[in-house]
Amino acid sequence: MDSLPVYVTVAQVDEIPPGTCRTVEVEGIFLALCNVNGTFRAVDNTCPHAGGPLGEGTLDGEVLECPWHGWRFNVRTGERPENPEICVACLEVRVQGANVQVKIPLTL
Ligand code: FES
């Protein structure tokens, strides 16, 4: 098993304005990184419906809508508002200076 840093820089703060999101990659893992009114959130980029790229979706408050068929996920909880039993994984995010960092597992 490979050891990895706990927090990894995935973007700069000014690359993702409030109300937007984008796909980022860290250690082979793709994430949807969202700026919710200045608070950064990260969820698994792969939509559980049919694999759509959530990082290319539309952010409305803390709800991210998949660009393929419109399934929506709360990026704070990972849950679908319409059906909380369906969710995406959330990762911890922190801002260090100008860097947005994501907490990743110690081992993959
Ligand atoms: S793949 Fe995301 S809603 Fe269908």
C-alpha cells in the first residue's frame, strides 16, 4: 500500500468562483470540487445514476445537478434531496492560503 499525504492541493481558490464547480483529480481519484458561497466542498465526481461527470454540473446553493439527466446531490451531505438513500461520497476540504486542499485516505 502506498502512503499519501493527508491533505493534497487540488486547486487555487481563485480558479473556482462562488457558485461554480469543476472536476479535479488527485492520485487518480476524480472529484467534483464546488465553491458554495465561499465554502469549498468535494464529492465523488461519478454520478451514481449512470456515471455522469458531476464536476461539469450546475451548482445551485449547496445542490449540484448532474449534467446528464439532472439528478441532484447536496454537496455538504452527499445525499440526493429527492432520495437520501442515494448519495455520493464527500471528502473534507480545507483552504490553506490560496490553496484548496482535499483530505484523502492515507492509503489507496
Ligand atoms: S448520470 Fe447523472 S443523472 Fe444520469
